Amino acid sequence: MQDFRKLAVWQKAHEPTLAVYKTTKAFPRDELRGLTSQLRRAAASVPANLAEGRCRNTDRDFRRFVGIAMGSASDVEYHLLLAHDLGYIDEARYQELADGVEEIKRMLSALFDRLSEKS
């Protein structure tokens, strides 16, 4: 079993997850069960799927979880845009978080491709 914490993409994905939790504390209370919850769950899903996939026995299994993490990263990307457009996140914070998600998606894509080559 391999330690997921050693994956560069997991480390990179964990950072914005923490930032999303901090940022969403300022969202309106009536969004607690809506956008706040959706954004937090999607953000946490990226590193969680990498952690689960890393413990699988085959590269093919791990690749499947990397693909799921990519989908979750796209969810985060949209929910951040929605929060920005609703005025819950200012432009600077939005750009910082969105840039981080974009970098994670590039890293996930590269990892997915490397795992595909092995299969």
C-alpha cells in the first residue's frame, strides 16, 4: 500500500480544499445546505478520491479514481464560478482558487495519461 500523502497532486489538491472551507465560512447562512455544502464536498472529493485510488491494487483501478477526482475538480471549478457570480467570493479570491483548480486538473490529466500508458 502506497502513501497518498506523497503524491504531489494530492498535496496540491489538499491546499485548495482547506481554502474552500475557510472561504465558505463567509457565505450566507442560507447557503449552508446549498452552495456551501456542494463546494466543500466537491473540493474534499478530489484529494479523497486520490487517497482511495492510491490504495488500490492496480494502476487501472487508480486511474479510475483519478478520473473521478477530475470530475470533482470540474465541479469545484463551476461552484467557484457560481459563488463568484453571486457575489460570495471577490475577484481576487476567485482567481486564486480557480487558478489552483486549473493547475490540479492539469496534474490529474498528466497522472491519468501516465497510468493509461502502463495499462
